[in-house]
Amino acid sequence: MTQRPLVAVLFGGRSSEHSVSCVTAAGVMNEIDPNAFRLLPIGITQEGKWRVVNDWKSFAFDRDNMPQVADNQTEVFVSPSRNGSLIERDAQGVFTDLGSPDIVFPLLHGKYGEDGAMQGLLTLLDAPFVGPGVFASAAGMDKHFTKMVLRAAGIPTAEWKTVTLTQYNADPNAAIDSLQELGLPAFVKPSRAGSSVGISKVSDTSGFKAALDDAFAHDTKVIVEPFIDGREIECAVLGSVNDAELKASSPGEITVSGDHEFYDFDAKYLDLDATTLTCPADVEPDVAEQVREIACQTFRAFDCSGLTRVDTFVRPNGEVLVNEINTSPGFTPSSGYPVMWQNSGLPYRDLIAELLTIAVEDHKRATTA
């Protein structure tokens, strides 16, 4: 009897999105078919230590007690050697061979997780893994380079300016003066952070300093964009860079109410009553098709594989601008990416199974090319 494939799920990590990753992973692991796969849940502490986590089912969003992977004096060691095993050391110093994963499902958000670092390690391991590779992950995580790739591919996106911490420290006033060319209001964002961490809306010039200070607390590079008068429409893309055809979901629309001026961290994860995802979005059929086409073009431009969520603005005149891509989107059952597929006829469990299949097939194609 053939042994069920071993799926190692990676979550937690060193970024500010540690807790989001934990909840995402719990949603996915709960739906991986135990009759088809063996599960190896590996959490990464905020200090970067790997360990097996067996109590992952308790992970949930709680404003006062956000989940985290705590150090319990055990550790999992990974070697960059090709097809290397994962080795666990328990609290007493006893080592156990956990085997070599047949598939890795990285559900890490933010720095050291979806920025190409983990994808590079998994590539060295020669392990099939879910999601885009090193380049797509790195470029998609960096909002400045996202803009550069979009512009080079001829995909419409909003104007922007980039400010580094070095530039800002050298002449803060000159940096702020240059940003005013974009007009107001404007959004100030860390270039390499997700989940709306460190993002501020600036309505007058006096607000730039506080917004930049907040953004620089999360990154050494910041981008600033003008306010776009448009509806926030998302689209989930599924497939492989090797496929002739990609699958694009029905677009979904994010609307935010209450005290939130935009789709910030609290609106995304904590104040769920303030956020609504409508899918299919109430847009004209030709606009929906344009969003789906641009989403697939973006997936191709970044050489993505597996999954990517493409976020757009649809302006009143019907113009579609790509806001950003997310190569490791939230994946709880209520997250945008799986909900859009659920509403497009692909259930959550089947979506996970398809992503695992794509990872294996992509790996075969890469090793036989």
C-alpha cells in the first residue's frame, strides 16, 4: 500500500503578521483530507525557531489574545541539502527523524515568509511547495517593485513615489515636498509589509511626518500613492505558469463601514462586522471580465504559480487599475481568496487539494525540463 504523501504546513514566522499566519494555517490544516495526506504542522516562533505544533486547532482571531507559536524548548532542524529530512529535537535533547516532506504548504505572511526567503530555502531542498517561487514572491512583496513589474508589462496601476529611510533622514523636508506632487489625500505604506500594517491615510501636508514615521517603523522603504476614487475589486487566480490557461474567480468587492477610513488591519481581521466581501461583485459583465483578464495578466507578468490574489480599483469610468498582488493571501475559510473560489463553484477543501496537486506537477515539470 502506497503511503499517503506527507504535507508540511509552515506558519507563524518572524513578521508582524505572525498571528494572521497562525489562523490561516489552522483553516487550511482543518481541511486537508487525512485520508489522502499525512499532516506535519510546523510553526515558526517570532524569534525564528521551528517546532512541531500539535495544538493548532485552538488558533483563532482574538483581539486580546492573538495566537502565536511559543518556544517550548523543542526544535525542528532543516538542512538545505537536496531531499534532506526534517529532524526534531525534543526538550530532553532526543532527536527524531520526521522524514522528507512530499509537499510543503508555506502559509507564512510578510517578511521571511512570502518575500522569497522561504521559497529560496524550499527550492534548495528540492521540495514541491504551494505558491509562487522566489522572484514572484520577492517582487510581489515589495510594493515598489510590484509597480515596476506592472508598468513594464503595460498593466495599468496608480502613480507612486518611493522614499527610502536614507533619503528621508538626509532631508525630511525635501522628501515631504516631493510627495505633495501626488496630491491629497494620499496613502503612505511600508513597501514590504502586508495586512495593511503601518499604512496611513494623509489628508493634509502636516500629516506626512507622522505617517512616514509610522511606515518606517515597519520598513526602510516606503511608497506613497494618491487616493484613487474607485471600488476595491479583488480577483483570485489559480493555476501554473506552465499552463496555457489560468482560472480566475468571479471578482469580489470589499466594502468597509464604521470608523474605518480604509481597509486597515482591524477591519481585515478584528472588526469583521465592518467589512463585507460581495462575490460576485455587482459590476457590469464587461468590467468583471476586464478584472479577470488583468488579474491573469498580472499572474503571468510575475511568473506566478499556484495562487495569487490580485487587488484592483475600478474607477467610475470603468478603468481598472491594479493596486497590488498577494502571492500568499489569507486562507482562512472566511478570507477573500477561498471565499471568491467558493462563490465561483470551487469548495475550500477542493481548492486546497488542487493547490497541492499543482505544486507536485510544477515540481515534476521543473525537474524534468
